[in-house]
Amino acid sequence: MGNTFGHLFRITTFGESHGGGVGVVIDGCPPQLEISAEEIQVELDRRRPGQSKITTPRKESDTCEILSGVFEGKTMGTPITILVRNQDTRSQDYDEMAVKYRPSHADATYDAKYGIRNWQGGGRSSARETIGRVAAGAIAKKILKIVGGVEIIGYVKRIKDLEGVVDPNLVTMEQVESNIVRCPDAECAERMIEKIEQIRREGDSIGGVVECVARNIPKGLGEPVFDKLEADLAKGVMSLPASKGFEIGSGFAGTLLTGSEHNDEFYTDENGEIRTVTNRSGGIQGGISNGENIILRVAFKPTATIRKEQRTVTLTGEETLLAGKGRHDPCVLPRAVPMVEAMVALVLCDHLLRQQGQCGVLKA
Amino acid sequence: MGNTFGHLFRITTFGESHGGGVGVVIDGCPPQLEISAEEIQVELDRRRPGQSKITTPRKESDTCEILSGVFEGKTMGTPITILVRNQDTRSQDYDEMAVKYRPSHADATYDAKYGIRNWQGGGRSSARETIGRVAAGAIAKKILKIVGGVEIIGYVKRIKDLEGVVDPNLVTMEQVESNIVRCPDAECAERMIEKIEQIRREGDSIGGVVECVARNIPKGLGEPVFDKLEADLAKGVMSLPASKGFEIGSGFAGTLLTGSEHNDEFYTDENGEIRTVTNRSGGIQGGISNGENIILRVAFKPTATIRKEQRTVTLTGEETLLAGKGRHDPCVLPRAVPMVEAMVALVLCDHLLRQQGQCGVLKA
Amino acid sequence: MGNTFGHLFRITTFGESHGGGVGVVIDGCPPQLEISAEEIQVELDRRRPGQSKITTPRKESDTCEILSGVFEGKTMGTPITILVRNQDTRSQDYDEMAVKYRPSHADATYDAKYGIRNWQGGGRSSARETIGRVAAGAIAKKILKIVGGVEIIGYVKRIKDLEGVVDPNLVTMEQVESNIVRCPDAECAERMIEKIEQIRREGDSIGGVVECVARNIPKGLGEPVFDKLEADLAKGVMSLPASKGFEIGSGFAGTLLTGSEHNDEFYTDENGEIRTVTNRSGGIQGGISNGENIILRVAFKPTATIRKEQRTVTLTGEETLLAGKGRHDPCVLPRAVPMVEAMVALVLCDHLLRQQGQCGVLKA
Amino acid sequence: MGNTFGHLFRITTFGESHGGGVGVVIDGCPPQLEISAEEIQVELDRRRPGQSKITTPRKESDTCEILSGVFEGKTMGTPITILVRNQDTRSQDYDEMAVKYRPSHADATYDAKYGIRNWQGGGRSSARETIGRVAAGAIAKKILKIVGGVEIIGYVKRIKDLEGVVDPNLVTMEQVESNIVRCPDAECAERMIEKIEQIRREGDSIGGVVECVARNIPKGLGEPVFDKLEADLAKGVMSLPASKGFEIGSGFAGTLLTGSEHNDEFYTDENGEIRTVTNRSGGIQGGISNGENIILRVAFKPTATIRKEQRTVTLTGEETLLAGKGRHDPCVLPRAVPMVEAMVALVLCDHLLRQQGQCGVLKA
């Protein structure tokens, strides 16, 4: 259970790292939306392994096929199924992992919960599972763009202690994609790349923070009191592999201010629109979007699987040592960017449909 | 929409700050659980306004009545409804707020979304809404205690820049309740109290961080990939009023470590149980509890309503000034502690029932 | 679990026949709808015991109170809670039933499932539970009327073997309410009333069929393939106490026709609207409303509790005899009419909101 | 929306009659269940077109592939995806249907709702969609058999006015499968087959009634008040294509009896188990299974697509005539049997998991 997300724009992902394939069923997509496998592939390619020298060298083209829901290039309002077949599965890399638990990985908890696990890889806990999310996110992004001109841009804000300087209100997708680490601060990006290469050589791994902005947001999205917009966003990104923290707007740093410093004062702009001078709320007040940019951050821990030797136990509890094999990312952040964007898009699209209804939304 | 939380232990809260009352319907509580209004009242009293000199002086006894679901002191497996009538509603305090939006409050977004709002107070966005959560949390806590000996202890970890030293593995409820700010570090607590009193005198407000630990957790709770335990915990606490950030285990700080520093190495304890040497995972790996203590933190912003004058606009967009009236907490943290505990209890109880089924669970 | 119904217009009912009271929380009602306790009371009075000589003489005024969600006579988009306190609970009538299972009642299954039961009456399985449904249905009806001019009229079609002649396309609420058995065929109604009085004198009970029509239905309601409109209608009415069967359109009788006899041929009406000549589909094709009148029927069994002596067993399995006490309806049909209407209204309203979205719907 | 069914054992079906394929994702299947594509294929073959002279001659092998969720022949607790590729799609048969609405088919309502439709066939409204249900039902059946020895047997009870004599308490799967019409009354089956062949020659179609029994049911399944077992069963089978009515136990006929005739008296059997003498309740009382056999009936209308010429309109509303082409079943009943069994199995399995929890259920 737990493989379905969303209330009106609802996705169900499936698949493990090894086996037939991975994918997603999207239920609730409005009809008459033009969509092609090529458009979805663009996002999948941003998530794909082997895309640069700082990601895993695992080579998978991750080519997607649309199995249902689209006819003559348009959605029909029926479930859209997207499938990516698995390839290049060197399961011999995992022989040792079949009997030894990787520290801070999901091996031990999956065994405890299910009593069975595909030891040939991460199984369902592999980041490969996020292919379905990113594919669905591509469609959510397109709906948001058509209906409200919403744009969602994620980027690497920090790698370990290297923090980029980025203005979320102005950052562009071109800036993000201009380097392989996906940090729009070009100078900092270079240092990040060096750092990741160095850590990979050491057989170790590092983490960091992805920041994401959503712009041109309609007012009124979010359903208090439990389905507040920030609550659903938090759930969405905290369900991504390796995420350890979530912030909206001022986040933890905001707790160091007084109310008079923190509050976003109101004014009326030239169009008569009520706006806020500052945006420490991160675009959400009382769980409902206020039309300002939505800004959030997600902490990703260093990759669990490392080449350095660590203490662990076998399935039967005997203490042993393990040096991870397989081909893993020394830092998940560059590939986590499209995953965060996807989850943000899915949550916003779901709330948009809750507001506007399911059919005809694209005519509005 | 959005007022229901949970999949098998499911609560629906209702009510506004002004009007007939607030409360909760709990659906899915196992039968034959002994429960009394008095036990629930204990938790409500920890959340109650007017409980100390550092909370709002608003005087409400918040006395609860069990309307359904309990017969001769025991639950019947039918929906449990708990009602707290509203009292002491000085709506004249809100006359000015009827026409002026309070900065960083939910006034403007509720108007934008619903086109109507109870201007006599916070309405549904008032912290008063959390009464239903805390009442339901009291029952969830009891189930968790009976079934698995689970105990959930929240406390104030930080007020603005004053941070207490607390060991989550050892902290007791007695230590938490030994002072009015609910920080188990007694010395720090005193400074926190002084700080809050000072900020109140200044007509301003402050925020901070609540930390919460859940101990004696069964292995195997959590449903990947979307209903991972940390994802549901994040949603739960991020739906609380004034929350701006969430961390599990090492959180944002963990991103400053390398994988070899961050990973929790395994060992086998004296009972043959597989355990981790450290607990940077915060008790959850791959979205599933591993039996270690669950440790999380929630950032709460400074209270939005302050006495200090701020710039704002009227309902019709005219710029004006507003100095908040009404009786508000200068710092929500002490009263937020039982709210965080309640949300953690609700999530854990829901996942426990998903694991064990709905009926007969209390016999196990 | 299982006390919540609906996806976007979602109700949760609570309460037992004995105890504090019964009621409902409605989540998802659009804001700015004018609604009063008096309007809701009108529907509750149609369901109320003691309303006529052919219903139970149990005297309860069933006066409702709106606890939340309404401000100055209008809905706020927040959960609406409606409470009816219990009165006149002569639990001594139930002393014998505390130890003997009533045949074809829910006593034994509740005990088997929950291991506990309020023996002072039907508890949660009492028809009293439907108060919450009827109250919520009153609001759903109002929304449907405002948005699309939808009108929902239920009536008694058959009592045992006495079947009325009624044209669902023309029947009026006035005709239904013109007699106490709620059969618009006045002549047949008289014979039905006589029959019910006779059966009551005999200490026995009878059942029958309620038919319900919904007119002025917008095209396009229903969400294939599982939330087809007839599937949700079936679930709604089959969750009513004592219901044993459901038909949409031609129902079981339609299976005696050939396809060429059964199919509803299309034509274009004077407004250029595509219509069907006949309506054996009952207003739904492929799970989606086609704009024709929705017509359905529900079978209700004879009331289980009767005065006539029957064989049964005690809680401990000893065989014994039981002659029901308490004040029960000899025939539930007249009071089932508003219950069926309520469930139909709830389903249609939920699907209307799925189509149109949650907010602003009432402006359209 | 609406393509997901179930609460803990949750299926999402996808696919249209023409396009890449059809299938299902099953979320919530307990781990460690042995399952093979061959076992699933057995059920799919019972549903397959072209299986006999009285079904459509459309030739599709409907061979299934398990894409995820199974490792070394066992379920892993992760989503199970089953895919059947489409073949033999003679879309030229549908040229005329692209511009003319088939009476009593879903063409017109899909166009009204979605504004787009795969005119190459039934699209999503095709009975082909039920492949996913039947595949998932095969797994649900296996779980039910392992855990409680539950067996589910459907059969054709009536074709038009030809009604078989069958004892639901004794009928065997072998009897059902001993003839191509799936009526265990062998003599009646012959007449049914003749009737179907005759009606096919006439270019017409007929309907009938499927009866289904579930035996060895544990007591206590069902979640009042909305998720009563009969309510979920009704929703399940009324979501099947062409279904027009549902009955549980005595159904509509039961309304002709008095309470004293209808009630199921209790007795204690030789094992000390509380049982009922008769079973007019159909195995469910108060929405909860009582351990007796669950017996239900579903009415299926005559197939909408017929060769006989009928009046209809074009997409633009012009009146015209249509004689259906394509290869359609003259009577859906024989192939509807495994579909009804599947829906019953899915509902029972879902409620079993709600009772027993998700993991470890197969060890019990």
C-alpha cells in the first residue's frame, strides 16, 4: 500500500530497479491535453543515470512508452500509463548485498516489514522508482503551464557546505540546465562539481539542499486543515528517497526572527492586487496560496551506498564489513532536482483540479 | 475539503474559534478500549489557553464531552465524537480585523478562496481547531501505549536563539511538564520564559523549534513509496498552524556530513536484535520504522498577530496600519508541544492499524 | 472505519441510538450557500419517528443544531457539523435483547466483529444513524437545485405486493407528501396504509420498493470505471439499513428484453439536444449521466424486529424464544423515502463537485 | 478519475480496447504469496473473447505479463503490475461508429463528458477494460483461499427467460465450467446455448442474471455504515459494463414476504457455532458477514451493439440509421461470470485485509 498519491490528479507508481520495468498510472488527467512521449522523455532525461560525469555511470536510456490514455496525441480523460523497461541490470554487483545490509539503506527495514526483498538492487526503494513520478510530473507541469502559466524551477542550492547565491524570483530553467550540477550560480557550480568528483574518488558521498520555486500561482490553492498546501508539499517531497528535511518560505531560519520582523506586510500593487512586501510565508498563508511565489527547500542526505568499508551485519545478524559495489551516485542532488519539481507539480496540479474540477479545466 | 486525516485511524476535525464549538470524529478506533473524557481532558489542558503567564490570557476551560462511540467506558468500534463548546468569545476585539487583513495571517487567503470568513476571530484557521487533533491524539497515544508500549514525548528544543540541551533517548514527560515553557533543560527554560515575557511586553512575538521523540516503536511501520512514515509525519506536523519546517533524524544538519560520517552502522544487540550504532536516520529507513527512536523537529514561526503597529490593507485594498488586539500567545511553542505529540501519535497509530488490522488489535 | 462517504462532498456520520446524540460532519460544501437549521429540519421531520400512525410511536423531535461551518446564515467552506441529541430512550425495552440475538438484526454480527455492542438499542445499526445522512442530504439537495435545477423525488412504489402506478417523469413532491405512506398513487396508498396497520396488529412487518427519480441532471456526471454513477448510487443506497436490492433504469426486468427492444434510440430534440426516445438506461450510459431522468429502485426487506415470537439464541448460544419489544416500524418504507433521496443527492452532489470543482461552484 | 477500487487491497485498472494494452496495478497485496502468470492466465482465459461459439469471434489470446511486484515467483508487498497487450484490432469495423452514436452504448456520454473518444472501438468503456479486474481478482481469490479457505463461484442463473435450477450451497466450479454458457444446470444450459445462437443469427442480443456464491466466509467482514459489505459488493458489480441491478440474499423477492417469514432464525450448530436456519440475509447482517454463504445476483442487460438496424444520430445530431458492425457477443453473460467473481473476490479480500492488516496476513 501507499503507492498512490493525489486526490483528483492521482498517480500510482510501480516497479523495482530489477524486473520488467517501472512506470506510473495517472488517473484524473483532464482530456484533450496534447502530450507526447517525447515531452515526457525530456524530463526523464534530466533524471536519467549516466547523464554526466558526476552521476552514476549506470547506463540506462530510460525510454518511455505511453501504454494507454492518449489517442492521436491527446489525452482522453482515461488513465495514462507510462512504462520504462529496465535494462543493464548487472545484478552480480549485488551478490554481497544479498547477504549484508547496507547501512542507512532500506535493505533491513524491507526485510523486517515484508520478509522478502529483491536483493538484486534497491528493489522498490531504488531511486529508479521515481521515474514514474517524473513522468507524471511532466504532464502536471504542462497542465499548470497551460491553465495558469505556472512555472516550476528547482535547483541545487547547496552541496555539503557549498551554497549558491540564487534569486528564486528571477532564476531561469536555462540557468539551471547550464551546468551538470544544476546550480544556477555558475561559479559555485564549478566548485560543487569539483567537490563531488573528489568525494567520488574517496569512495564516499555527500548531500545538500534543493530549492524549488513555483511562480504565477493562482490564489486559493490548498485545503485546510489537513490538506494545506505546505502539508501536501511536505508529504510529496519527504516521500522522495534520501530526503531528511523540508522548509517552506523562511523555514527554520525564520524562527530566529520576531513577529514584527517576520510578518509579510500587505500592500496594493499597480493592478489593484493585494500583495505582500516580503515573502517569508513562501507563498502560502493558512495553508492556502496567496499568489506570491511558492518557495521551498528539501534536505537530501549523502547517498547511503559508498565504496568505503563500513561495519554492518548479515541477514542473520552476524557482524561483518561491507564496501559497497554497484554504480552509485556520489551525490543525488543533481538528479533530485527534477524529482522535487515533479512532486511540486503533482501537488499543485492536484489542488488546481480540486479548485477547478476535472473536466474542461484546460478550456479555462 | 481536507479536514480528514489518516487511512485506517481516521479523524475529521470541525469547528471555528467562534460559533457552537470545535471537535473531532474518530473513525477506526479499535473496540473495547477503555477511554474516559477525563483522560482526554488531561491532554486538552496541556493545550488550553490561559494555562500559564506566558500563554494567551484567553480563559477557556475547553471541557470536552464524548458524544458517541463509547459505551460504559469502552469504545465500540463506532465513530467517537468529541465536542468542546466555545466560550468567552470577545468578538469586539476583532472589529478592526473585520476590515483589515492581519499580516502573515490567514485572513486574506481565506477571503480569496472562500469569499467569506468568520471575522470574529481566526475562524477555522485559529489554533483552536487543534483541539480536535489533541483529543484524538490522546486516544491514539493510549492505543500505542497498550499495543506496543510506545511513548511519545515532545518538548521545546529552541525558543528564538535559546536552545536547550536535551537527550531525546532519556527525556521524561515529567521533565517536560516541570516548567511552563515545556523545555526539559530547566536552566534554559528559565531564560526562555524570561524571553517570552519580555517579548510580550514589547507587543511582539517569537518562534522556535519543537522536538519530538517516539520510543519503543515496532519495526515495519510505514508504507512506501508515498505513505512512507516520514512523509506522513511531515504532512501531519506541517498541517499545524504556524509550522514552517520539518526534519527527521539528522535533518538539514545531516547534509553537512559525508556518507561515511552519516550512515548508521549496524550491530547485533544482546537480544540478537539488529540495531544501529547511531541514529541519524531518526528511526526510519526507506520510509519504514527500524525500531530505533523516531526523532523529528518542527519549526514554528513567531505568532502572526502582534500588538506592534504594522502596514497592511483593508478588504478593499486600501493601505492602512494595524495594531493587533485580542489576546494572543506571544509564543506558540509551549502549547504547540501537545499538538506535535498528537500528530505524531495519529500517524503512528494509523500505520500500526495498517499493519495489524482494525479489530482485535488491542488483544495482541 | 467506513463512516465516511463521498470524494469531494464528503460526509462522516456518527452516533448511536442511545448515548449523547447522532449527527454528521460535511466536508467540501461550497462556501456562501445560504442554509438554516429550519431547512434541514424539514427533511429530518420526514424521517422522524412518530410522524404518523403507521410509523413507530417512538417520540423524538430530532431537533438539529448546526455546530460549525455556518456564519451569519451562510456556509464558509469549512466543515459543517449537525447534531441531534438523543431523547426518549426507554432502554428497559431492550433488557431481553441484551442477552438474546434478534433474528436478521445486526446484534450477532456486531458482537462477532467488535466484541462489544450497545445493547440498549440498535446502537450504530439503528436507523437513527440515518439522521446524519438526511441532514447532509438536505444540503446536497439545495446545492443541486441552485446549480442545475436538479430535483430528487423518492416515493413508495410497492408495499409487499401492492404496487402503485406512478410516472417518474411527472410525479411531484406534493403528491408524495399528500399521504402518510408516501405513495403518489392515492388509491393504492390507502390500501398500503390499511395493509401496514393490519400487519402491525398481527405483530409482524412488511417491506417493499422505493423508487427515486432525479430530474434536470447535467450530462457528464460519473467517473468510469469504478466510480460510475450507478455504482456510487448502488453503494449509497445499499448502505441504508434493510436494503436488499438495487436497480437502475430497466433493472432486472430489462434482462427479459432483446437488445433491439431494450436499446434507447437517439433523436435530436427541438433545442438541438441529443436525447433518447426511451429511457431504459435510467439516465446513465457507460457510467455517465446522459441528461435523461435518473430512475432507480431500492428493495427494503420487512423490518427485522417483530412482536411475533421467533426462535433464536442467547449470547452464549443457548436456544430460546424471543418476542421483540420496543417500538418499531411495521414497515420502514415511508421513512426510507427521505433516506433514499438523501443518498441520491449526496452521490450526485459529489459528482457535480468532481466535475465543477469545489469553490465558486454556486456562482456558476 | 475513478479508476481505483479498494481501500487496503487497491487496484487501478488502465487501458482501452485499442492502443498499447490494458492492465492493472495492484497495491496492498501481502508479501510472500506465490503467484505466476499462468495462474492469472487461467482466469483471463475464462473471460477471453473467442473462447466458444457463443461469444464474439474476436480472437485475442489476452496473454498477460507480470511487470512488477513479483520476484522469484513470490509477491514482495510492492505494487503488482499486469499487462495484456492489445492485438487483432480491426478498427475499420468502427468507421461508421466514428460518426454515429450506438444506442445504449457509452459513445455519446463519453463525448459529452470528455469531448474526445477513441472511436476505433469501445475505448475505455469496452469490456476489455475488465481484463485488469479479472487478473487482480485471480490474486484476490488466491489470498482468500489460502487465508480462510474462501471459495467464490459465479454462474449464469438466467438467460432472458430461461432460468437454471442451481443450489448455491453445493454448486462446484467443475459444474460451471462443464458447458460454454457457464450454467451448472446442464439441461437448461443447452437451451440457453441454443437461444444465444438463435439470437445471434437474428442480429440481436439478450441479457440475463449471474448469481455468485462465496463460501467459508469469516465472520466480521464489512465496515458499517457506508462500507457495509453489501454496499461495497453492490458498487463493485454495478461498475461492471452492462450491469443494471444487484441483489443480496432474498433481494427484490424478499420484499413479498412478512418479517416472520423473512427473518433468519438462529440456532447453535454441533460445533457450538451460532448459525442461521435459513439464509435470506445472503450471509450479511447489518453490513457485516455472519459466516453463512454470501449469495448475490447481478442483472446484465442485452448487449448494446447489435446488427439489427436502429435509429440514432450522428455526432452533429443528424438523425440516421445504424446497423452495428464489429464482432460482438450476442450475450455477455458467459464471459461476465469471471468478472463478477473477480469483483466479489476484490471486495472480500479488501475487507479481509482491513480486518487482519496488510503484512503477515498469509502466515495466519
